Amino acid sequence: MTIEADLRWDLVTQRDMPAAEQAATAFLEALGVDLTAPGLAETPGRMARAYAEMLTPREFAMTTFDNDEGYDELVLAKSIPVRSLCEHHLLPFVGVAHVGYLPADRILGLSKLARVVEMFAHRTQVQERLTKQIADWLSMRLRPRGVGVVIEADHMCMSLRGVRAPAARTVTSTLLGSLRDDPRSRAEFFAVAGPG
């Protein structure tokens, strides 16, 4: 599925909240949760609303400006919060994204880097795809000389179940254009985007 098709899918997807609440009720009851216990009667509705919120990004308009000054150095927003749902277990993964680009004719409103991260994170995901989608979208929409995205995240599917490795952090990266091809630009990106 292309990025554009993926975005159109999100726009036409309807949320059926009564059906989601019924499904949550059936799911919890099938696992033996007593929904008549104090505090649990409203849990299926809260569960359905929580997942709907986690799967619905806020709309935004991409704001770009002419690069009148000819700025050609790295622009990087560091430690953008990332919250998404692992598509294999529907458990959250949480961390930060470092997103940068080398401007060409246009520069981007800085808050839009965080909005692009949110747009792709608010759906069922795998971290590798999320990293690439952010980079590809920025490259396609902004047409910069280069794009770099690094995501560092803790996955609840690894820390709460299965291997139970709570200290494990997954790091993924996607570099495009000059940030991939030019060793000096690549090194600068990773130096600036590094932990800290």
C-alpha cells in the first residue's frame, strides 16, 4: 500500500463505537474478566474509546515556506514523543523520534515534524514501517536534499509478555538523499540525533 493510499484509508475509515464496545465486552468476558465487579462495568466503553483515540491522529495542514535565505544546513527536531500500537499484539510502544532534513527550495513549519510523526504513529504499526513512512512522506511532500528519521522505543509486547525484557530499547533509522549518500552529512545527522 502506498503512503497516499494509506492516508486515504485513514480518512474513509469509520469508527463504529457501539460495535467496538460490544467486542470489548465479549473479549474481556472470554478472558474471564467479571464485568459485574465494582469498577469494571464501564471498562468495555473506556477500552473502546481508548483504542479509538490511539488510532486517530489529529488532522493538520502541512505548512511550508520559501527558503528565501537559502538555508542549507540540517534542521532537526529531537525527542518528538512517539506513541503507537504494535500491530502484532495491540500493545503500545512508546519512545522518541528524531526527525531532520536538509532544506532545498522549501522549509517546513517546525511543529509539522511532530505532526507527521503523530499522523503515522496513530495506527497499528511496526516501528520499522513507521520510521520509513515518516521519512518517505517528508521526502515526497517537502522535496528536501535529504531526510533522516531515528526512532527509539520501548515495546510493551517485549517488556510485559513473551521475553519480558523491560530494559530493551529498539532503534530504527531511515536516511534518504544526501543524508544517506554523503558520509559527512550522514555522520552529522547521527551525531546530532544521538541520545542526549
